[in-house]
Amino acid sequence: GAVVSQHPSRVICKSGTSVKIECRSLDFQATTMFWYRQFPKQSLMLMATSNEGSKATYEQGVEKDKFLINHASLTLSTLTVTSAHPEDSSFYICSASPGASSYEQYFGPGTRLTVT
Amino acid sequence: EDKVVQSPLSLVVHEGDTVTLNCSYEVTNFRSLLWYKQEKKAPTFLFMLTSSGIEKKSGRLSSILDKKELSSILNITATQTGDSAIYLCAVGGSGTYKYIFGTGTRLKVLA
């Protein structure tokens, strides 16, 4: 149990284009999902908290207009990187929490984004 | 400001050795601490700790929380090359499902 999927696993896009990354909880309902960014040899940096049916909460320094998050259902959250630039190239990982009384958090396999 | 510090940053041992990884935290209204193992992709869940002094164990891995010292340790006995990974500690406070991650400990186990 507690499987989280992410799609795509790798994406290469050109500067100025937008890229959408999907995060799905496959065998549980996730009231809360999280989006992280990880640079090489660094830890996970929380970008935003995505709550089903409401607006995402962004961490300080993360541009909400650049990183659009939509949590349309209890099993799906999407992150759209708009007008991507090479500095947006990174490893993006989502995680999902069943919520309620469970504070465990399960990670998706991550998406490697390369902006050329 | 809430923070999580892990030590050592990196560690190289030989197969069969026992290692102890540390995680210290300063978090408002501590709720739980999570340990993860990260190899090439996303982190895989190891343990969740909420109560002081209760050891969680899974095979050769074990972990314990000390709320008085605001810290946790992760022990790995009889290490194997497959234990080579980054071990991440994350701490969450009450009132939120959000976790703050430490920088991780990079463990390399040599054959």
C-alpha cells in the first residue's frame, strides 16, 4: 500500500514553454500533497503544500505564478512550471499524506526536468 | 526558525560495520519525525517516530527518538553495500502535515 506515482519521470523542454507534472496517490486518498525540489547532492526543498479543493500554500521565495499547483481530486495534484527557464531544471518530487490521523508521508518517484 | 540538522554529512564504512546516524531538530510543537532512505530516485519511507524512548525496528535498521535531547538516531547493523544511500530525516510540527527535511547523511558501504 501507500503508492504514489508521478508522470512523466523525465521531461526535456525548451525555454519559454510550460510543463505539467502529475502526482497521483494510487491506493489511498490524499487530502494533502507536497511538492519538493531537489538539486544535486542537496536535500529536499519544500515548494508548496497542496490541499484538495483549496489553494496551495507556497513556501517563502517560491513564485506561485511560476509554479502553478492544482489539487483537483483526492488522488491527483499537478504542478505546472510556466515559462520554464534553464534554472528551473531540477528534480521535482511530490509526496502525499493520507491525512486525518496519519502523518506519514509517501513520495512519488520524482520527475527530472531539463530546460534547454 | 524551525530547522533539522543531520550528522555526519557523509560516512564511509566497510561491510559488516555498524553505523549510527544523527538527527537534531528545533521545531515548534514537535509532532513526529520521519526517516527516509534515498537512492537514485525519490525517498523511501523507513520509520515514523512520535514518542520518546520507543525503538522502531525493521531488520537491521532501528531508530529511536529522544524528545528531551530533541534528536533521533538511526542505527544500521551489519551494513551491506545495498545500504549505500542518502538517509534523510524530516520533522513535523503540530497543526500541519508539512515536514522540514535535514540535509541528509550520505552513507557509502564498501565491499
